[in-house]
Amino acid sequence: MTRRDPGARDRLMAAPLAAGMTHEQAAATTGVSRKTIERRLSVPVFRRELDRARAELFDRVLGQAAKHATRAVEVLAAIMEDQNRAASVRVSAARALLDNSLRFREQVSLAERVARLEEALARQGEPVGGSS
């Protein structure tokens, strides 16, 4: 596996960490020692693989959330407009709609701004991105 694909071992170790496992759990899952996991975490190439695995996982989660977002908004709107519901329930639904709409717009705006900054840096030859 590692001779043909040197990154295969890193991908194997990164997946459980990206999913939220502890170092011990990831080590047991992948058949390496906890020290190996911790040692790899100090290597930039591995950190980038871990970042990539986390991003991929979050993309899948966001895809599922987006799939249900329209229906969620419809449910909140129906509760908000339902005169048979208590006023506090209707206000809570309205607040959830407003809060989430504003938060979503802010996130989209920030993502667009970051993308523009990264493009500008790339045009200047600066390294873009990084590992956490």
C-alpha cells in the first residue's frame, strides 16, 4: 500500500482523526501506535492531508444539510404563521429564521471575501491556504 501510494498511510490515519476520534482511537483503528499518530501530526504534509479529510467530511455534512434546508425553512415558516400556536413558539420560529438567514449570509460573504483574497495572493505568488 505505501510503496505504490506513499500517501495511502496518511489518508488511512487522517480519516478517523478527521471524524473526531482521539489519538488513541485513531491509532487502534488504523493499527499504528498513538506515538505514530502524534509524530505524523507534526509533519506539514500529514496536517494538510488531515485538513483535506476534514474539509471533505464537512462538505458531505453540508451537502446533507443543504438537502434539507428548504424543508426546514418551510417548517419554521409554517410554525411562525400558525395562529393556533403560542406566541412564544411563533416568535422562536421567527427568530430562528432570521438568525440563521443572517448567519448564512455572513458566512457566504466571508467565504467570498476569503476567496478573493486568496486569488489576489496567488496572483502575487504568495502561498495560499495552510494547515491548522
